Amino acid sequence: MSQVKKLIKRMQRTQIGFRFEEVLQVLHYLGYLERPGGGSHHVFTHPDPDLSLIMVEKPHGGRKDCDRHDVQKVVDAIAIWERKS
């Protein structure tokens, strides 16, 4: 099983303890593209209209992990993506 698939399984079990780079890996695996822009809020879009826009805040100020609500958005997108595959 690939590293990304292991990350997906772990995300589906718990939404706590994911670094921004791990979330980024999963989003790219699902086919999301990052919109250009600056700041700590990163916006990802998908060519498929059923997979909605996802905004993920890059942790800063001493935090190392992404907010669980941001990870939950990715888990919801995974569910839609798996149904379509």
C-alpha cells in the first residue's frame, strides 16, 4: 500500500495530527490543484464540479498540525472521490 493510501486510511479514522505537507500530498493524489496566492490560507480546486473547493490553513504560530475541520473537508472529498472511482 502506498504512503498516500495509508495517509487516506488514517485520515478516515481520525482527523487529528496531520501536517500540512501530508494534507497537500493527499489533495494532489485526488487531483486537486492549488490556486496561486500568498498567505497562510491555501485554496485547492478540482476539475470535477462535484468535488468542491477546499481551503486549508497552513499551521503557524507554534502549531504544527492542520486544524481538524480542514482535515474533515479533505475526508469528505475523499468519500466523493471514492464513490466516483
